[in-house]
Amino acid sequence: MKLYPIALVSAALLCSQVALGQPGPDEPAGEDTAAPPEAAEPDSDGPEDTPSASPEVQKQVGMGTEKAEPTTAPPPKPEAPAERRESREVGEDDTYGHGMQVGLRGAFLGGYKMVFRYDQSPLCKEPDLTKAAKDQQKFCGYGAQPMIDLAISFSPLDSIEPFLWARFALDGESQTNTNPLRIFGAGLRAYTMSDSRFKIFIEPAVGIETEDGAGNPDFTFPGDETYAPEYKTDFVFHLAAGPQYDFAKAFGAYIHAGMTVGVLRSINATMEIGGGIQIRVP
């Protein structure tokens, strides 16, 4: 009966310790029984607790060390002004090339002629009857008779135009006492900027000169030497160049400037200039 009050006091103390969270007399001191071990807050500083993700995902969300490069679309090209697009259509200049066209042209020419005579060449000025025939003036210069150039051509390419050529003087040449000039030959025109309205041509050609003498007066030189010149068929070289402007694919005009040189009858060179027109089909 004397132990009953002691047991009551011990039970009251035990209950108060449990209520205050203090270890009871049967539990080891220093252990925390209020929270289970699995409830402890994880250590965020440890590398093993960091969530892993693929590099692609990290790059997309910004978790990786590299920053995602911004993607920008290239700026649009500025459009050509409306008036420029309307004034120049695609292939506009191509309409002025002359490939696969047949052409016919004519030009009016004037010029200046220089002659260096051989001993048997026709005289180029009134003779000095006090000198022998071989001592007559060898070099002469004078205005050439007006001439007409005609040519028919075919262009296999825009820039190349072979042609057949003829030249006729409108009057005879009194200085050499010959009939009006006649030349027949062939040549080639080469064009720069061949597909545009404005172009430059270069024109080499060769030909033969066929006019003969107009009836020479009888000259008697000292020693009873008779004047008997030789009117040989001459071989000529021709080179010209100039600008051409095409008003349409079938019609154009040009300026002609060049030189024509003969070598058999005499050494002669005619510097010429003029202008002409050209038509083409189809």
C-alpha cells in the first residue's frame, strides 16, 4: 500500500516527458524521434541530387552552359521600283540580235585617195612632157569620186555577219583617166553589244577592182617614148568600223569610216566616210 503513491508520480512524469518531446527514461538521449529519417530535407548542394537532362533539352530551356543562338530570318531583298520593272522586261535587249537573219544594206561614201605609182601605172596628174615617162610624178593625192556601197549578208550568230559586197563610183576618175570604180568582194562584220539597239561593228573585207582605162591621150615623152599605162585588175583590202543603231529588229542605220587599199595597179589607199541603212528579214 505504500508503493501506490510512488507509482502514480512516476506515471505522471513519463506522460509529461512524452508530451514535451523529451526522451523517456528507456530511450537513448540525443535521438530525435519526432521526424522519420526519410522526411529529412535533401541536400541540394550535392551533384548526385541534380536532375539530369539531355544537352538538347538543356540548350532549349537554358540549363546548359551554352546559350541558345537566336535565329533570325534574312532581310527581304528590296523590290525594284515599279517603273524600272515596267521599262525593262526580261529578254528585252535580245530582240535586237540578228542571228539567222538575211540583211541588205546600202551606204553613200566620200573620201580622199592617195596613189603611189609604179613605172607602168596610170598617171595621177597632168604629165610634164619635158621628163621621161618613168620620171613623172610618183605620188598624188586627190578627192575620191562619190561611191555607193551595197552588201547582202546572212548572220549565223548575233555577233557575226558574213556578206557579199559591191562598190560603184558615180563618176570616172580624171586624175588616172579611168572609168567609174567597180569593186566586188566579200567580208565579215563583227558586232560588239550585238543584242542591244546600239552596237559597234568592225568590217574587214577583200575584193577585186575591175574598171579599165577611159581612153588615154597620146603623150610622147623625150626619146620618143610612148605613154602606155597598164590598167591591171587590182586586188584590194578593206577595213572599216562604226556605230550602228537599230530602230527595230528589221531596220537600222550606221556610220561607216575606213580605208580601202589596192596593191597591183598601184599602191593606192582611199580613206572613206559615210552612212547607210540596213534592212533584215525575217
